[in-house]
Amino acid sequence: MTEARISLTDRAAEHVKRYLARENGGMGMRIAVKPTGCSGYQYVVSVAEDSSDKDTVIQTHGVNIIIDSLSMAFLKGTELDYVREGLNEGFRFKNPNVQGTCGCGESFSLKTEAEAPVGQD
């Protein structure tokens, strides 16, 4: 485990814990950044079945967050919340590394484009 550079709100942590319990597992939640969309990048959130020596594992609120080495630079300082607005619900990223977002809110551009994780799957 390493010192937290990304955090979950209490609400997000409770949602992740409930989801992992329903899905019978995983060691935690994997968060990544990948090139896509109209603004350049998109967040990817999934259940982490395992981790490798190239991953950073952060424990916050009793939840393991697993981040690959390429995405870590663009997620430092991020707070992840889980919000409900009307009939919609989902994760909301408060990322200090984001320069702007597209109109639909599905993708974003980063302040340090020159260091972006190119070709990440």
C-alpha cells in the first residue's frame, strides 16, 4: 500500500464497498485514464481482480484503489465522489489535473498534454 494521492468521499467508498460485495469480489476498484473522446481522455472505472508491480495500490476508507503507472500522473490529487442527481447517479471526479471538459462531460483534456499516456489500453 502507498500513501493516498487519490481519495474517495464517504459516499463513494460506501458505494464501492456495496458494489464489490454484490459482485463477490475483486481486490478493489481500478481507476485509469485512457485516450478517447472529443476532448482527449476518459476515466475508466472497473473491478480490480488483481494488481501488478506496475500498479499503485491506495487504501482509503477501507477500499483499495488500483491505478496503473501511466494513469497515476494524471490522477494525483483527485477526489472521487458518488452523486445522485434526479434519476442519474455515478462517479464524479474532482481532478486538479484537468484543463477542460467536452460539452457532454464524458471526456476531458489534461494540463500536461505532452506527458499524456499515449496508446494505453
